[in-house]
Amino acid sequence: MDLTGHHSNPSRPLSAVLAWAATVAEGRDSKRPLRVEANRAAGAIGAAHQRHDRVVAAVVSVLEMHAAPMHARDVHRAVEALMGRPVRWTSVKACLASNVAGAAPRFVRVSRGQYRLAG
């Protein structure tokens, strides 16, 4: 395993170990015990992030309710209102951008930042 990148951007516990090792090498605090506190995850990732299929379904529902093309920011606000909870802007933006091309696109990009349903 290549650790070159790992040491250039060390995690918090590793940073503490490296800092402690530097003080020991210099002769400072050699008797002080090492105490490292690691961060714990707040919860499952599903609790913080919406599933992509739910975001796509909400975007489709929002665009079905509006006959005219919508700005992406307006789609985002409407998706949050429809779902009743915060939704990441990047999730909505990625949903719109990734479903414009392909064999069966779901959305049509009318102009910069404006989308409507395909078909």
C-alpha cells in the first residue's frame, strides 16, 4: 500500500501521533502519556443524505407540476418543499445534469440553468 498521499494529508489521530513523536524526538514531554481522541461518525450516511432515486423522483414530480421550464434553484426549493426536509443543492443539480443526455433523457436543458421534462 502506498502511503505517500496518506502522510501528506494525515487524519486527526495520525496528526496527534506525529506531533507527539516530534516532541519525543526533541526530548520534550517524553514522560507524558499519549492521548488521542478520534471523531465518531454522527450516524448512518442514509440519515444525512437523500437517496438518489428519491431525489430523481421528486425532481420529476416538481417538473410535472410546472408546465413552463424552471430554473434549477427553483427546482431545488420545490423539491425541498415536496420532501419536507433539506435536500442538498448538489444532489438536485447532479440529478438535472446527469439526466439530460443519453438514450432516454428525462429532462431537457432549455437554457443555462433552466430545465423541463423531456417528451
